[in-house]
Amino acid sequence: MRGGTPGEIERLDSQAALTFEKELFLLRALGIDSASRIAEIGSGSGAVTERLVRAFPGVSLFAVDPDSDLLAAARLRPGLAAKIDSAVSLVEGTCESIPLSDNSMDVAIVRYVFQHLLNPVVGATEIMRILRPGGRIVVIDSDAQLWGACSPYTPELMEIHARAADSQESRGGDRYVARALTRILQTAGYVGASLHSFAVSSDEVGLEPFAAIMNPENLLPHVESGLITMSEYALVLKDYQRFVADPTHVVMSLGFLATATTPGLPATPTVTARMA
Ligand SMILES: C[S@@+](CC[C@H](N)C(=O)[O-])C[C@H]1O[C@@H](n2cnc3c(N)ncnc32)[C@H](O)[C@@H]1O
């Protein structure tokens, strides 16, 4: 990851700032509110934890991440610091081993974590253990083939980006995980799995919030590892500068939310039921 932990914190903040409001629209439609006991698994730097606490005042939130540096950064957030150990807990743990008792949560939110897991079914199964019967899992993730769209668009350069995305596969993750999410939840034994998408366009929010995800410098670790050549990087950089300078530019990014409930008591409403 470019920039080590500080770079990762900045990237996670930009990413949350870009799409959290769209995700929140879906979370509310699913019936999640301040009364929900929420576990956020793989909470990272707390970028979303802080936004969840702001969106659902008084909520009881238990956040878990294996990275002690990111947890330490989360503890320093102004919106979390005063609430830690009362309404909010930030604890070391993983998807596969969550330090919570059985049936203790109403909702689990797992955002951009499943793409990093060797076996997401194992994580989904452990999350089922901590959810009450009828409790809801919400998994938010991306699919590298459906990242979004931009124009002007240079198809010849897409293979370079795809190569970077595919390198995660060789480390055991899955950058195309969004298409597999409903099946992962079904395989783990959840019921009523459904998939939803959310999009954000630079015509809504401007180009600046997209900078962190579009920045060609994100490819630098792949240049260092030899996966991408310097001349390929120079082509991507030039293309990006041309894109930014074009007054007609537009970029749209796409994310996915899969949700399902544990078997048992009636769940909170489905998105479709709420919208009907
Ligand atoms: C891309 S970050 C997302 C962080 C946060 N969910 C957000 O959206 O801002 C991925 C996070 O997953 C965490 N992670 C990696 N492996 C994990 C595992 N096995 N269980 C839980 N979290 C994990 C990392 O430490 C990191 O904080």
C-alpha cells in the first residue's frame, strides 16, 4: 500500500467520504437505526465507525480490526474518543475470530474486508455466531471489473490497471468479490441474501473526492515490484493529466452491498419491502 499506515488512513478517509452517504441510504432502508447493536468487522482507521456513530446517535457499536496501528488511529478520532468504552468499543480481532459472545449483535457491517480474505465463508460463518437469530449481515465491497466508468476513456490502459488488481489475487484476496457475495452468504447459511449497488458521480461531488482512488501514484508499489514498467506508469500518468484537464471529464464509481439474515426470528425489513 502506498504511503504505509498514514497513506492507508488517508485513502480510507477519502473512500468513506466519497460513498458513505449512499451506503447510509441503503443501511437506513434496511431498518438499521440507533437502536441496533452494530458490530463493524474490519473497521480499519475508524473512518466509517465515526460516520456510523454520527448517523445513528446513541448507537451501541463494537468495532474489530486486526491492525493495531489502524485501531490506534481510530481511537484518536474526535467523533469516537469520548465514546470509547461506553457506547463504542474498538478491539483487536478478525473476521475469523471475533471477541464477542454468541447472539449478541443485531447487525454486522463488513466493509471492503471480504476482498482481502482467503476464505470469506469462514468469516461470514463466524459473523453468524455473534448475530442474534434474524440478525443482519451487511457486506460492502467492490468488483474490479465493475469499478465504474470515466470519460474521456482510454481502453488501452485498462489492462495495466487490471494487472494491478489481479496481483491481489496472487496474494489470496479477490478484487472481484462483489459478484460472489450473495453466494458466500448463502453458503455460510444465511437466508434472504440480496445484492444492491450504489454509485457516485463527479458531477455530484466534483473530481477532488475521487483523487485518492484515481491517483496514478497508487500504482507506484507495482512499479517498484516490477509488475508495471516505468514507461507504462508514464502513460497512465499522462492519460490522467489529460483526463483532469478535459473540461468534459466525468467519473462514476460503483460499489456493492450484499445483505442477508441469520435463520431464525423475523429480520429487519428488506430494502425492496421498505421502498415499496
Ligand atoms: C480496505 S480496509 C477497510 C477498512 C474499513 N472497513 C473501511 O471501510 O474504512 C480493510 C480492513 O480489513 C482489515 N482486515 C484484514 N484482514 C482481516 C480479517 N481477517 N478480519 C477482519 N479484518 C481484516 C484490515 O486491517 C483493514 O483495516
